[in-house]
Amino acid sequence: MLKSYLMENYGYNEPIFLNDLSVKGMSENAIRQAVKRLTTNGFLCRYDNGIYYIPQNSGVLGKSYLDPLLVIMRKYVKNNSETYGYTTGIFFANQLGLTTQMPAVIEIVTNKESTNGRVVTVGKQKVRIKKPAITISDSNADILQFLDGINQSEIYTELPRKEMIKIMLAYVRKMNFTKEQLAGVSSAMTGTTAKRLIEWGMIYEFAL
């Protein structure tokens, strides 16, 4: 029963969080015992404490391995049905092209956390997680991430200010952010971020 449920709802190489598993007709203890059996017979592989996946044979390498970043994203950022977090700090600055550095600790703002910041370890990767100023959703995650990026840009950039601002402006256009979206997250915006939106000319790039 559990085997078919996992194949249908997760498939190969997707993180399965034991604490999130809920199967109609199965108790929590029954699910745990079934996961243990499926791991023993090789259907499931254990990635970390409470995290499993269905491996796929990959020819020369044998069984496939789970992507550590995917585990982190599924746990704290988004799954196939909802968004509940976003990456920030150096990780996002690198994605924007403001720096070539990659962080030793990935920073994430997530609804899954209730503190102002703590470091956890997922697999072998350290992750700093903190609660958001407002609840993160599919509709506001991208713009909240960008506002954080503006606030942190001068801390992490390796570029001259003019080039940095050019990249940020291009990102606003690429994401097609609107003034309505901006208004919806205004309560989460710092004074520094609001000031830079105006001084750097970004406010004029938001669509009506």
C-alpha cells in the first residue's frame, strides 16, 4: 500500500520526509514500520534522519543519489504544490550575478521556521533558516526575495554600483514585477529597501 502511494506521489529521486507522510488507512506507527521494511529491501534509501527517497538505477553508477540542494529546497522553500520560502544572502546574490562566491551556509527565509535565525544541518550542508516578516506564498515569494536582495546587494556584490544597479533593474523587468505586488508586501519592506527602490530608479520599472 505504502509502496504504490510513494511511487504515485513522489516517484524517483524526490525527498520523502517521514514526518510529512500521511496515508489514509495507515497509522503513524504503521507508516514508520513500512518505511523501515521498504528501506531494508532496497526500495527506499535513507538520505538523512527522517529523509528517504526512491532510488533509480543509473547504469554505470548503480543506484542514483539524492541531490542535497533539492532536499533543502523541498524542506524549506517549495514542493510541487506550494511555495513556503526563498533563498537569500550570498546564494541569491550569486544567482543574480552580483558575486561569484558560493556560501558555506545557505540562507533561507521560510514559513517552516518560527525563530529569528538558527543554523541546521541537512545531510552535510549547513543551512541558516529564519522566519519571514509576512507569510510567504506562491504569489509573493519572488518579490520578497528580490527586496531582500536589494537590502543586501551592497554587502555581497563584487561589482561597481552602476553595474550592480543595472543587473537589478534587468531582473525587475525579467520577473515582470508589478506595483500591486509591491504594495502587497509593503509591510515587510525596510526603510533602506524603499529608499533604494526610489534612488536606483527601480520603482519606475514595476508594471502597473
